[in-house]
Amino acid sequence: EDLINRIAAGEVVERPASVVKELVENSIDAGAHRIVIATAGGGIDLIRITDDGHGMDRTDLMLSVERHATSKLSVDDLDDIRTLGFRGEALASIGSVARLSVASRPADAESGLIITVDNGRRSGPVPQAMNRGTVIEVRDIFALIPARRKFLKSARAEAAAITDVVKRLAMANPEIHFILEGSDRNPSNWPAVSGEGALAARLGQVMGGDFIDNAVPLAMARHGVVVAGLAGLPTYTRANSLSQFYFVNGRSVRDKVLVGAIRAAYADYVFRDRFPVVALYLAVDPGAVDVNVHPAKAELRFQDQGAIRGAVIRAIGTAIAAAGF
Ligand code: ADP
Ligand code: MG
């Protein structure tokens, strides 16, 4: 069982940033309005996620660290598997390769409970004074697994990867307040925004006001694809493509079709190793996209790549032409 957990952990727990992604997605699934992510040593020493979501009672708390325990899967949901991560593997996997604690207090409880799993050894639950919601701590990832530990990069690089993951989650969820802090970083605080203009407001928080001042809104619906977001002006470029963000149906993704469409959209304006800054949000029929390629790696496959490419090129072309280019 422990060996199986550790093998499964290889899939889920690649590095501290993948742990952060799983934990924050759980907080989002729990209906959190405010999520605090604290890290030390690039997340290798410590990751602490605090949320104000619905929490877990004793039974759910004990189940949460068991392999294949999920409160989220029902048979009708098979189409939605991507929203479920690895279906009950994340916490069990993390607990098999680190020191994990899960503390939770549901809305109707007078106090909380905490359970710990130290490299596969479980103890608790015991009472814990805490606010409503859930606090998860992960310490010393791979400390007992040198073969895995040696593949981690410097604390600085791991901290940067965590920042990237949290940025993407914040860009996909403007209505949630995100705080990213810790001894290894400058703090970020992105209060919840809602209503019309929420997306632009969140993009301003995360990407900076400069981007907002140098970008045009995207709005296009074509062949079943809805394109939204902000496209940087051709005069506002970067030396690398790290500032290009893609979201499909509310999830951050990596996809060659989208990369190619952005390049094509700006081909007449942006030259010589410069890259436009783009936050692209697509809504497509969930049946028109295969997201089970590898949920953790955020890869997907569009069934009609031509339609996607066409819609993105059109949306950006129209928007920057309207801005006088
Ligand atoms: P999955 O998310 O695929 O269900 P996880 O291992 O990530 O699997 O989580 C296991 C279970 O623990 C979840 O199904 C959920 O019931 C519970 N859980 C985890 N994190 C939280 C949280 N932050 N708030 C409430 N419940 C949580
Ligand atoms: Mg999960």
C-alpha cells in the first residue's frame, strides 16, 4: 500500500508547485472565497494552504488522506473528470512523500480536528483550535526519498514555479481572494473582484496595470468557440513567451494550437524574437475537447483545431485592428 502510494505520488507530486496546484484546486472545489498560500524554501520546506471553504467533518477528514477517497466522483460525472484531478489520490500521495497535516473545521462545528501523515504514517485526528475551513501543511517534500529530491531545482526556481501556478489559478478565478506569501517571496494580495470588468480587474492585479493600459479586450463567438480576455498591443512585447496565458473552460492549459494561433495573429506586427502579452480565455463545448490527455500537465486536444485557431486569430486581429493597428 505504501509502495503503491509512492508510485502514485510520482504522478501527482512532481514538485512543490504541483502540490500547490492540487491543494488550491481542492480549496476552490470546497467553495473557498479566500485562499492563503504560504511557502518557505520554495515549498520544499513548507507549503501551507488556508481556506475558508466548507471544511470536512471527522469522517471526511479521515477519508481525505486515504488513497482513492474522493467526495467528488459520481457516475454522471465521468465527463467532468478533469475537474477532479486524480480522483482522490492527491492527499494520499502527498502524505506518502512528505509530512502532511490536514486540519479542518466545517461550518457547523464548534472546533476543528487535525490529522497528520508523516511519510505514510498516519496519526490523529485530534482536536485543533482553528477558524472554519481547512488548513493543509506539507513539510519536507521528498526528505526521505533522495532519488526524487535530487530532481528538484533550487528553492528560488521552485518558488517561481509556485508563483506561476498560483497566478494561473488566480487568473482563472477572479471571484476568489488569493494571498501568496512566505519567507521565500514578496507577498501578493489579490482581493476578490466580481461583476462586469472582474476579469480585467484580476488581470490588472496579477499582470500589472501596465498590461491593462496596453491591451485590448477580446470578444468573439464563432463556430461554437467563445473568445474572451485581453490581448496586448503589438507595441507591448516581451523577450519571451512567459506572459502568454491560456484558459479553456476556466482551466489553465498548455496547447500548441493556441501558441500557434497567437503567433499567427501577431505575425504582421511582432517580429524578431519578440512576444506579445496575452491572456486568452476560451469557452468551448466540453464535448469538443479531450482533456484527459494528462490532467496534471494541463494538456488537452481540441477536436476541431481549425475552428479554434480561426476564432483566436479573428478575435485578436479584430481587436488590435480596432485599436488602430
Ligand atoms: P480529489 O480532489 O480528487 O477528491 P484529493 O486527494 O485532492 O482528491 O482530496 C481528497 C478529498 O479530501 C476530497 O474529495 C475532499 O473531500 C477532501 N478535501 C481535500 N481538500 C479539501 C479542502 N481544502 N476543503 C474541503 N475538503 C477537502
Ligand atoms: Mg483534489
